[in-house]
Amino acid sequence: MVGSSGFALVNGRFSDEVSASNRGIAYGDGVFETVLVRGSQTLWLDEHLCRLQSGAKILNIPCDIAAIKHDCLRILAAFDEPLGVLKIILTRGTTARGYTPLKAESDRIVSVSSYKQHREMWDEGVVLAVCQTPLARQALLAGIKHLNRLEQVLAAEELHKRGYQEGLMMQAGCVIECSRSNVFAVVSGELITPSLSLCGINGIMRSKILSDTKSLGLPVRVKAFGISALVRAEEVFICNSVFGIWPVTKIECMHKEIGPMSRLFQQEYERYFYA
């Protein structure tokens, strides 16, 4: 399919059609990735494909990484916008009716569409809500980016109605993540980020930051914490691999300062998003 909004490949063919019996549609039975595209170059595609493959393994879905990567290269060759988002979807394919995942060939769907960055959020920060929509506890699916995103859909609808760009999502009183990003805070000089052992997505940008703390010599802890930790925090920032790093200037009525840790990580990664 070729259109003004972008391109799509379904199992290696230009198309925007999948079977009505596809398990990705019927049950959210699959995994996906979203990858920033700048000037036809992808940001951290290999890391995204590695996470896709890991998620597929947990769900026992066949995953042909070579075919997926080939589809990505083909579709990017046809995309001429300066900025875009590449979306990679892998489903269990089409089977007979019923939850039981009988043997089927997986379906891969790769699409790309234009994207507009929000530099003002990078520079000036973002205001967060505390979402009333909670996250469910499911350790078996924790960390992976599976296709069932109903919690995030409900949270996004809530945030839109309330006039917020992004919001914190909780599980049993613990901060887990935001609706489309991960969260970090600096408390008493120590960088902390929520544990994702029970729910949440292990973001690529989150992993990059955690890895870089070692080379930068920064203290960091992955731990469970509630809103009270964010009240005490000297600074808070959110991140994902599409928009980068946004400092938090306010959590509902609670003001926060843009601090040196947020700016340090922005300095480390600005070239990937705005060079």
C-alpha cells in the first residue's frame, strides 16, 4: 500500500490488509515495536528487533528476524519524509476460532508514517497527570511490548480529556511507567526508576540510560516506589526511543525543577534525536 500517510508491508508484500481471523486482531496475540526514522536511518533498530524477538519467544510465536529486517529496509527505501516512525508488528497469524494457539505461521506487518517532533517538550519540559487508569499485575508479560494495549488506550483517552500530554500509571500504589514512556527520578542525588518485574514495558531508551549510568559513574537503583518518592525528588524525567527525554516540570499541582541529571542525559542523547 502506498498513500499519503505512509507505507505498509504485510508478509513482505505492499498491502494494508490482514485476515479478519488474525489472532493479533482477535486477541492482541502478538508483539510490536515503534522505531524512530530520521533521514531514512533507523534509531536502534537492532535493539528493537532483539526486544521483539524476546517477546515473541515468551509468547511462543515464530519470529523470522531476517525477514522482518529485510521488510524494514524495503519500506524505508520507499519512504522519503525527513522524520517518521517505523512500526513492526508480529502476530501469531491466522487460526481457527478459539483462544488455543494452534500451530500457525506468524504474520509480520511493517509500516512507516510521518512524525512530528515536539522540541518544546525537550527544552521546556512536560506536565504529568497521575492516571486514574491502573495497570494490571501480570509477571508473565512484564517487560514485553505485546499487542494488548487497552490500559494505555484508556489512559490516553483519560489524559486527552484532562488536557495532559502524558501521565503516570500505577499498580497497587507503585509508580510503574507513563502511558507511553518510562520514568526516572533523582532522590537524594540517586537516580531511581521503577521495577518492571510485575508489569510495564522495558523501554529501549530506559535500557540505554541504565547502561550509561555505569560509564558516567552515576548511582542508580531499580526499585519499587510510590508517588511520595516523586514528591521528594529533586528532578523527574520521562523517556522513550521516539521522543527522547522530556524533563518533568509539574506533576498535576506539584512543581518540579528541570535538574542537571535530566540535562546531562539530554546532552548525551540529543544527537540521536535532533542532530
